[in-house]
Amino acid sequence: LALRQKETQQQQQKKEKKKKKDVVIWLRIDQKSCLKGIALAGMEIAVVEATRDTTKGTAFTAKKKKKKTKDEEKPPGAADVSSPPHDVLGDELLTDAGAVEAKLLEVGSENVLAIVSTTSCFAPRAPDDVEAIGKLCAKYDVRHVVNNAYGVQCSVTCASISRAQRVAKVDLVIQSTDKNFLVPVGGAVIASGDPDLITHVAKCYPGRASATPTRDLFITLLHLGRSGWKSLLARREAVVDPFRAKLKALAEKRGERLLTCDHNRISCAVSLTTVGHDKNAITKFGSMLFTRCCSGARVVVPTIRFDDDQDDDQDGDDSRDGVPA
């Protein structure tokens, strides 16, 4: 809610500055808070889909290779002229910068208030290429807002945002306090290299704000100190690869596999094919995790799409056709 409110504020303050710009290009991320924040500000939303990774193919949509007969075998040294199946795609969903630029030209860059990218998301969605998006924003003179909800904990994500600020364009970065700083839900941090823009956002706050989030964050950081805070970040980074290795081994033991999502250093995704294709059986597995206190995990049914018919409180999924539950 705090993130949604902050995103609404920054959209409102920029709308006041430039009344004619009423379109926000939103790089699809199947979590509705950001979307609701943009809509609440009265903006028209232009959605850009992610693209499937084509560099690391998987066999989810490809037919299994049949064993070649003796007559079909190639002679030694013969070149393999057969092309790989066109439907073999990688697991990860990446930023489609070309589609973003096409959308800018389609709606008219003069009508676009901002592009909203995301750097913290659920696998198999990869964090957006904020440098590429930032360069497009600089080229077409469009604001760039980065939804970095829980990305402060990841050094790779922070480095990518910092670089985009230096070599491209980043106007505002929004992150949650509870998801990054061990405090209760209810606060957000807005960062920008433009002090005037931050001041204008602050002045747009509609009403009295509680001091509780600021107090909680202050007390937590005071308790941790610089060394304590850095120690927690280092410990998180240190367990990422060992955790993935163990999760991969566990998945393979059960006839599943860890999806290849090299760019996402926060979230992991595991296939869920052995449960079957029945929606109820798949979602039941998710409820079993929840009742056993496995927090942070969610089970995704690929047929559930992100659209207007979906319940407002239900997140969609960052998967696409060809990816299993």
C-alpha cells in the first residue's frame, strides 16, 4: 500500500507539471500495486510485455529427440545442418527494449509522462534492463521511474540502477522499507538525483503522514549500525548460490528442475509438473506450503492470466505459455 501511495504521488506531481502528458508505459510485472497506483493517478497505461530468453533453450515446448536409426545416422565428420526447434525457448522473461521504443513511437513520446520499469520481481521474470530503458527515456525526453520494491538487498540490482543513473536516465527509484530494512509494513523510500523533484513529490502528499515508518527505520538502522547492516547484506549474497544448488538437487530428486533465471538474484522458480495439470491439485500444493509456514513461496498456475477478470487481490504470474506450473 505504501509503495502504491508513493507511486501515485509521484505520478500526480508530474501530471501537475505537464498536463498534456497522460500516458505511462508500464513494463509488465504481474503484481498489481504499481498498476493500481498508476491508474489511481488518472494515467492511461500502455503495457509492454517481456520477451522469452532465446539464448538458453529448454525442452518444455520441444518434442523429445527420438533415437536415430542406423540409416538416419550421419557419417563421421558430417556437418549438422539441422536447425534447432523454433519453439525451444529459455525460461527467463527479459526486457524487450525494442518493444518499449515501438510503444513510445506508437503512442507518441510527447504524450508519455514516464516509463515504469521494475528491478525486483518473481522468477522467471528478470529485473528490467534499466540502462537500456534509461537511454530510451533520455533519447525521447521521458521520465524514468524504477520500481525497486525489494531490490535494496541485492548488490547486482543496486549496481545496475547506479550505472543507469550515470550513463542513462533514472528520475525516481521507489523501494519498500519492510522488504529491505526489517521493519513493519507501511513505509517506502524514494530516491532521486534531483533534489527539486524529491521536494515536489513530498509536497504532493495528500494529508498527514504517520511518523511510525521513519521511527522504525531509524531505530533499526541505529541498532544494526553500518557494520551490522553490511553484514546482513553480505550474508544474503553468500547464501544465494548454495541455496540454488541445493534447491536444484531437491527438484531433480523429485523429477522437477530449477528454471534457468541467471539475471534474477533474489527469486528462484522450480517446475511443478509431477503434481499434474489439474488446477485444484496445483493450487492445493501452494496451500500446503502456506499451512506449513513456508512463507514467501507461491505456486503459479500458468493458465491464470493477468487481466480485468482476475480478482483485485490476486497477483498474476510471471510465466508465459510453454512454462509449467
